[in-house]
Amino acid sequence: MARKDYTFTSESVSEGHPDKVCDRISDAVLDALLTEEAEARVACETFATTNRVVIGGEVGLADKAKLKDYMERIDQIARDCIRDIGYEQDKFHWQTCEVTNLLHEQSAHIAQGVNASEGKEEGAGDQGIMFGYAVDETEELMPAPIHFAHMILRRLAEVRKDGTEPVLGPDAKSQISVRYRDGKPVGISSLVLSTQHIDPDLTSDDIRAIVAPYIEEVLPGGWLTPETVWHVNPTGKFVIGGPDGDAGLTGRKIIVDTYGGAAPHGGGAFSGKDPTKVDRSAAYAARYLAKNVVAAGLATRCTIQLSYAIGVARPLSIYVDTHGTGEVRSSQIEKAVAASMDLTPRGIREHLQLNRPIFQRTAAYGHFGRAPEADGGFSWEKTDLVERLKAEV
């Protein structure tokens, strides 16, 4: 029997968090290559520290001349990301930080397992397991703790960047502990926010006075009560932020990127990977399917696992768990899922239209629970498979 009354906590980090700076740069590199060639191969990793950004990994274009030209643009791509995030600190500034590009061509041995050839379907870019999850706690069918932790930081970033609150800095973290009663979120027992600030004389109380109205604005009414415990900049001053305060690395915020710990995770990061990498594309497909299962009313909570082998096109397994909330058996949903979508790497890319430069925007505030966009961004958040799933069960 699942617990009905409990408290669950999730955290988020802002676009200026050191790891998110790196995710942003890696996904900007990916988008630039996909702009050049829809079938570009990219596995880009970024490391950032005081006054330095190092970019490495493997890339591939069919047109080798384009690849050479592209390599010369890496420096500016990184600087543009850092400038947009808002870093102009003495020891981490978009104009003056040193950018080192160590990208090189993709391994031919990896490519031969992935590329389609005569008599062979395009295979997965690696082995692994991927999870998707959806639950009816929010309109976006996301777990409430991670959804609202993201919303807090997105709102603070908006007022920082539009000049309403120029005292705020780019680096920030949020964490909320949500109380559940009878299995539904009803309030917040504690809230943690640490945000960088430009004025060194501001106290924790000063920062709370600045951020509290925006936090109250994005949270459901009644969730903050006199009993809610606030921890705002609990260590005191937070003037030194970003990679100058703490080194960053692509792919270190995989729980922040997904479901805030409310669902399993296969362990693979997303940013900097082109959609032949099932770490990314199959995780998007699993979320898409789980969300459509819940949107179709087949369950109020759904976890889907997919598994792959490198060079093999078809998933090795499809697993569905509705956590006791299903209107039909999980085995029926498994069959419906398999019949409703081609889950080969190419099938996923074509169904969700992933071979487009739509990934830089995913690098902060979560890959899931976002509104689908007109140019195809967040296509995996659509609920256009509902009728097909209903028909298949």
C-alpha cells in the first residue's frame, strides 16, 4: 500500500549554477551543429572554473569542410551563452574568460554501430535504461516539488534579467519540501533559497524581502503558511557565484533535469548529446508516453522504462508501472505503448521531430513539464497520443 501522508523534497538550480552554465554551452554547441546538418553527431562536454571554460568530446558532420568552419565558432558560442546567463564578474566574465576547444571527430567504431546500412536499421548510440514519468499533481502532469522548485527560479531569473531586481545574481538554488495528504500535495513545510546577490551589504533578511513576493506569486494559494520554515541564503553572503565559486561540469544535475527524485533515473545525462543518443531521446520518448497515458485517463501515475543495446534498433524491453492507479492492466498499456509509437532511435526522432536546434532552451529549469513550442521545442510534452493509446487498450 502506497503511503498517503508524507513530506517529499526536490531541488532546482538556476541557469547560472556552474553545472547549468556547462549544460547550456554543451547544448548550444549541439544546436549550432544541428543547424548546419540535421543528422549531426554530437557528444559535447563542458567544464568551467575560474576564468576558464574547457569544451571537449566528439562531433561529426557528413560535410567535413563545414565541420572545420564550425570549430572556429566554438569560442563565440560559449561566450554568447555566458553573456546571456549574465556573468560579468571579475573572475568569470563572458569577454575575458579563456575558452579551450578540444572537440574532435566521432569514433568510427561508434559510428559503425549506430549508422544505418544496407540490411541494417540505425542502431541505438549506446546501451542503457531510460525512464519516463507522469503524475496528475499539476496541470503539466509533473511531480509538484520539482515543478514549483523550477518555477521559483525561473521567475527570479526573469526579474533579474528584465532589470526589475538587478541586485540578484545568476547563481541560485531552490528546494521545497511539499506536504502530501491522502496522496495529494497540499502545502510546503519548508523552503530553501540561496541566491547570488551583487550588493555585498545585503543580509539574508534583505534577500528574503526581495524574493518572497515572487515566490508567493508562483506557488499555489495557501501552500505557504505561518508554519512554513524559510531558509533564505542560510550561510549569509553569496556574492561570489558561478564557476568562480564552484567548478561546473555538463551532466551533473540529472535529477534536477528530470523528476526531482520522485521517479527512477537510468543514470544518463541529456545535455550536449544529439538525439541518436538514447540517453536523451528515449528518455524524452518515455516521458511523452507516460504523460499521454495519464492524460488519457489510463492511470493517475505512470512510470515507463525503456532499454537499449548499442547498435540495436529496437528496445530490448518496455516496462510500465501505474503504481496501483491504472484503469487497465500495466501489461495492456505496455502493448499499447509499443503499438502507438516506433521506439527505434530513428522512429523517436521522427515522431518527436528531434533533429532540430531546440535543445539549448532545455538546459535549465527542467527538460519536462514545459509547454510545447511552435518550432518543435518540448515536443515530448504534447498529449497528441491520447486517442491512439485509448484505442489500443
